Amino acid sequence: MEIYLLFGAIALVSYAVSAMLKQKFVKYSQLTLGSGLSGKEVAEQMLADNGIRNVSVRSVSGYLSDHYNPANRTVNLSPEVYNGHSVASAAVAAHECGHALQHAVAYPWLKMRSQLVPVVSISSRFTQWILLAGVITVSSFPALLIFGIALFALTTLFSFITLPVEINASRRATVWLEKRGITDARTAPAARDALKWAAMTYVVAALSSLATLVYYIMIFLNSRRRIN
């Protein structure tokens, strides 16, 4: 019963954080930068200031689809961020460039995360089906559920490794924005707040993954007790 209450609480928190993030993005999208720079220009300037010349800045479709791709060294910004001249655009663009900086200095947590990406992307296609089959056959074939739990544990590990990567990228972004004068006394608190709420989504995702992992472990342990 407790695990279901935990799932419910995490689901509510996840919804609240997601809604707050969207609200913050809309709010800070209406707060313009004193410099008047676009997200694209902020990204290019941050990369140049840090001596990174082998990373390009691109516009990609999708709402809040912003990401850094270490495979082809591109900072990919959604149209709202790429063309925007707001605090939200600057914060998001600088955050993604923070990942490019991590890549350039071989930030350990990013390296670890990148190494797990291929494994997690492949295992995630089959994990839910293996877990479902494992729950159904746990009495006769417990090894299948154990295998599913091991695969899901990789996803949970990936979620927690992502936390320091995202938090560090936001820290690099806020430091540079303020030091370079992109944000000032009027806009810096808004940029920090936007990045804080963005990081919260990763915290909730990690906790949700951990709760799910514990749930399947409990199913396995309870099945063992019934057999014994």
C-alpha cells in the first residue's frame, strides 16, 4: 500500500513541477534581455568566450526540444529559444552550451552518462516487456524478473547520473550569463529561477525511476516469501 502512495505522491509532484516549469518559461519568455541578444547569439557568444569553435548552433523543431548532441557537436535550440530575445531563451541556450563546455573539458559525469546512452537506449525498448513477463512468470521462472530488474536498474542509474550533469550545466550557464553581463540585477534572478525549475524535472524523474525499481524488487521479494 505504501508504494502506491509513494507513486501517487511522485506523480502529483511531477505534474506540479512540469506545470510550474511551463509557467516559468512563459513568464520569463516575456522578460526581455537588456542586451537584446537572441538565444542563438547567446549560445554563439558563450561558446566563443570559452574557446569552443568546433560546436555549431542549430534550430530544431519542437517545443522545449533544446539539447546538446555530443556525437556531432551541435547545440540544438527550439525555435522559441533560437529566435527569442528573452531571459528564458538566454537561460536555455546557455544551459545547453554548458553541456558543450562539459564535453570540451571531459567532465566525468557527462562521460559516464554518454557511455550509458547506447546501453540504456537499447535496453529501454525491451525492459517493460521483460518486466511484465517476469511478473507473470515470477513463481515458475524468477530469473526473468531478476533480469528485468537489472535492466531497469540501469535506467535508474542513468537518471541519477543525469542529475549532476544538468545541475553543473546550469551552474556554468548562470555564472557565465552574469559574469558576461548578459543578465543583470533585473534579469539574473529570473534566469536562475528558470534553470532551477528545469533541474527539478530531472530530480523528480530520478525519484520516480527509483520508486519503480523498488516496486519491482518488492514484487520479487514477496513472491519468494510466498514460495518459501
